[in-house]
Amino acid sequence: MVRNWIWVIVSVLAMIFTSPGMSRSGDTRMPSLVVIDALSHLFDAAEFDHDLHLDFAESCSECHHHTTGTDVTDGRCLPCHDGSEALDTVACGKCHVAQPFSAEYLRKRQVEGSFYHIDKPGLKAAYHLNCLQCHMEMGGPEGCQDCHTRNETGEAFYYSGRFMPAGKQSGDGH
């Protein structure tokens, strides 16, 4: 619990002392702050501070499988994508779809006859697999609402807060 508060304090201080816009890395293609709002119907947006994370990562490819101007580094991708071109964007949502089990997406895959990447996680899973693994190793926040707080619709969806059934104890729930 104390580690989570330390992480929050460091994050807030980093946001205060860095200017919006270009990252301190000097790379004009990398924003200093990224707002992740893929689940905005249930949660407030999570603010990802690139500058803070630069202190912990040795290279961009630790988080991004395909980074602008670099080769593929993820061992799961290399058998087919070794030597492939770098993408023009490193946005997770470019490859990981938000609704991997929607009828529309499954129909598209069937029409394309695409059976590759069938094990590729959806956008929510990709964020959580990548972020939580590192947060667990580095002592960063791990609780669901440490990074994104449920909004009113999320509270109703998860039957929490004022929507919690009578007699139930409060829990994080997701």
C-alpha cells in the first residue's frame, strides 16, 4: 500500500515539473502525456506519463512491440515479422482491437480467412498484461482504481458504490 502511494506521489511530481507537449526525451513524436480513454464508458481516463516511465524503461521497445524506427523485438512476433517495417504509429489500439469478441470483428476475421493472431489479446488485456507485469516488478500501483476511477456508469455496471446491493461489502470488483 505504501509503495502505491509513493508511486502516486512520484507521478504527480513528475506531471507538475514536466511541460505538456514534447517529452523531455526530445522526441517530438512522443507526447509527454497520453490519455487512455478506451473504457471511458466505465472509467475516467487514465493519464499515462511517458516522462515518468522513461526513468524505468531502458528503451521504447520494452513497452511497444513495434516502435517507430526500430525493428520488431517481441519474440512472439519475430517468427513472421522479423525484418518487417516499423509502423507509423505505436498506439496499442492500432493492433489490439477494443472489442475482440464482437460479432463484427469475428465476422471480419472469418471473411478474411485470418487465423493468425488468434491469440492476440484485445486492447484492455494488452494494456493490463503490459502495465501490470511491470508495475508488479517495479512496485508501481496495481489496484484497478489506482490508474482509472470508475465513473457513474461503471459503478452501476459493477454494482458498486451507491449501486451496491444491500448487505454486500465494498470491494474493488475491477
